[in-house]
Amino acid sequence: MKKAIIGKKLGMTQVFTPNGKVIPVTVVEAGPCSVLAKKTNEKNGYTSLVVGYDSIKEARLNKAKLGAFKKANVEAKRIVKELKIDGDYEIGTDIKCDIFSENEKVDVSGITRGRGFTGAIQRWNHQRLRMSHGVSVTHRQVGSQGNGNTYARVFKGKTMPGHYGHEKVTIQNLEVVRVDAERNLLLIKGCIPGPRGSVIFIKSAVKGGNK
């Protein structure tokens, strides 16, 4: 069964099992996500739900976006995304975190922390040049970038300095340790991409993690 929800990363903590084992977990405020529209095979060629997450002032939206929320009789949302979810959800209803259960495997996607323009050592884990004689003041530079005669160019894909971070990353087969439906919280084992307060997407594991 396909499940998915939008959430916000709150931070990390730890929980204890009955036998005293410590489990590091990430706390996620998952949902509620309001259903705005439904995609069907007859009309769109596939099935999915258009959902909104995180309330926002109506003054921050243009008339076109605001009309979609008024049509569904839902308050304005900051995030709008299509999710592939099994089940019969009517327009205007909420999808909450209790669709997931404890010990269930999920895939979590998020935008990693941006680190700006960085050198090749930090970005690609290059080894620095020698600190002994024979090397000038270029200890942290890239070094050789290729031949100078036969091809006389830098090949595409060469690991060089540049923008590092702020990219979509998905971690698969993470375990849901605890579900707090009253406070819309999911406790997921381990760490997930993104800084505190970032928006993340949680869905059922695609590689057979659930039986």
C-alpha cells in the first residue's frame, strides 16, 4: 500500500526501548496535509492526490493559487505537492501521520544544508598536496586537471570546486520508531536530510522494506 505525507524536521533526540537500548531518532512534524484535488486514470492517465501543507496568509498568494484552495474549501497552504497514496480520500479531508505505523519502513527525501562555494577537499574529499619542499603555496588546490596536448580540455564530470549542498537527497528504508497522532509527530530512526525547520517528504519504502 502506497503511503506518503509532507512534514517538517524538528530536530533529533533519543528514545529508550523496554530493555534499555538507546535509539537515536529524528522528530518530524508530519501533516496534516489537506487534499486539494484528485488525479484519475480516466482524466490524467495516472492516480495521485494534490495536497497542501503548512498554513500561510492568503495575502501571500496570487488569485490563481488562492482560487484552488477556495475551490477545495481549504485554508491557504505554503507547500503544494502531488503524492501517490492508496485509499479513497475526499477533497477537503486531511491526511495525518497515523497512516504510518511503528516499525514500518519509509523513504525520506529532503534538501540538504547549503554550504556555498567550497573547495575540492571539502566538496569531494580530495587529498591535499604535500607540505614539504617542492610544493608552492598551493596545498589545497585541485592539482592536475588532465592532459595538456592530446585532448587539451577538462573532461566533463571532473571533481572541482563549486557549489556544495542544497540538493535533494533520499535516504531509504528508515524505520518509524514511534507515531504520536495527537501531536502529528513521527519519530524516525537515525538522521534525515536537511536542517531544522526544512520541509521533507515521507513515503513508503520502494525496495521491499515492508512485508
